[in-house]
Amino acid sequence: MIVLGITGGIGSGKSCVLNELETSYGAYILETDKLAHRLMEPGEVIYNRVVDAFGSGILHSEEPYAIDRKKLGQIVFSDAGQLDRLNKIVHPGVKSYIKEDIEAKRAEGNLRLYVIEAALLLQDGYDAICDEIWYVYVDREERIKRLIAGRGYTREHCEKVMASQADETYYKTYADFIINNQSDFENSSKQLKARLNILLENDIIC
């Protein structure tokens, strides 16, 4: 089983790559943001730690005991120290879950490709878990254009989010493989297929 990490800046088209890996190659996809949200639900492993750290004021007024992500976001995204505090709770819990899940699926022996997606894949040390890290590249201006058109973001919001992420030089330095998603996705799909054929050379993809 190959464990593949997918990363890249906001608006780079990571979701298109994930969809291609899942639908065309049968990959198991794990998006760390979605997993983190699930593990912060009542009864899950991260929930109590987050509530203990940030207080009952982050709980949803209409959903008993549930964490209100909007309230939590207002705290952490306006204070770098609080964001770091949250990350130090959430990221180790997510990584621990993923390690156990990888071992379980490896033991089952039915899966060829396990894919982890995270914006902070490299920063959080997932290169120690993954066989290879892929960086999905699109230049800054093209990403802004796509985010404005596709998600209705303002340029100001795009630039604010991008400023909080590593620049492309960092990703290009540490990633094992770069998918250039600047043009149409058909081109990106060809790059993806060629690389998978190298990784899975004993089981060539047709």
C-alpha cells in the first residue's frame, strides 16, 4: 500500500486531484480538516481537550455540547497564540488517528493507495508517514482569480488566507513531486497518472 500526501495552497485545486485519485484509481481519501472536525465532536478524542482549553463559551447555543466552530474561529483566527494553542491540541490527535488507520488498512491488505490531504502536511511532519508528498501548484494570481469566481471570496480575503500559508518556494523545496495545475485539469491528470505508474511500477495503471 502506497501512502501519498497531497498539499498545496488555497485555490490550487487539491480537491480535483483528490477526486481523480478516488474515482479513477480507487484511492482511499482522508482530508485532515474534515477528520479534525469529526474528532472535535462530543465523545470523540479531541473534544474534551479543546473545551478544557477554550472554555464552555465555544459551545453551540442550539446544539447541546457541540463545539461552535464559528465561535472558536473568532478566537483563534484573531490571535496567533490561540491558533497555535488549538493546533497543538488538534494536530497530534489527528496524526495519531491517521497512523492507526494506516496500520489497520495495511493489515487488511485490500488497498493500493491511501491519500492524506492537508495544507500543513509538510509543516506537521507527515513526510515521516507518507511514501511521497505531492504539491499541487498554481500561481498566486490564478488562485485568487479562481477563488473569487468559484467561492465568491474577495481579493482581500484571498490574500489574508494566503499570507498565513507557506509560499510556493517552501513547498517546491520539500515536496517529492509537483503537479502543475495552472492550466486545464486534463494536463494535471496526465502528470498524476505518469507519477502513479512510477510509484506502482509493479502494478501499472492502464
